[in-house]
Amino acid sequence: MLVLVLLAFGPSLFGEFISWDDDLLVFENPVVQAMTPWTLWKIFTMYDPELYIPLTFFSYQINYLIGGMSPFVYHLTNILLHAGNALLVTQRFSRGSCLPCIRSTPRLWHGSPRARIF
């Protein structure tokens, strides 16, 4: 699974930021470029109906602390998150029938505060 993820996303490791949305979300966003109680409060309380992504902003803050404005660090984090997600999904669906997972989804996530974070 890791090999497939690296094949799919590996070339991005050596890419640059793009001006599609990276400027707005990362390198022109002062909330991402510091980790203070105020910036943490800000990313979890500011609400944009089109783009409420507090965990993504938190991840960007950690990336900034580790590598500054190096795109490599941001892309590596993205690949690791995709690989972890792929492993979790593979593990979940390799247990046999998908029916229990379909039945448990509404009970676990419907109306949950966790659903609002993601």
C-alpha cells in the first residue's frame, strides 16, 4: 500500500507551492506561520462556510514549525497522511464484510462534534 501511495504522490515531494490556493492558505496566512494560544484559538473558532478546516490549519502550523516555508515538508506530511488513511481503510475493509461498517457509520458520526471538525 505504501508503494502505491508513493507512486501516486511521490512526485509532489519535489514540487513547489502553487498559486491556486497555497498562497491564501499557507504562505500568506499569518495564522499558519505561528503557533500561539491566539492562533490556535483562531483556527478552531474562525468560521468560513466554504472552508472550515481547523485540523488542516493545525497541520500547516506544525509543518511551518518543522520546515518553515519548504514545500517538501508540507508535501511529505500530505503523503504520510494519505498513506496512513489508505492503511486504515484497507485494514477496515479487509476484515470481511463491509456491512458492519455501513451499519455503524450513522451511529458513530451522525450529529457528532467530530464530524464538524473534518
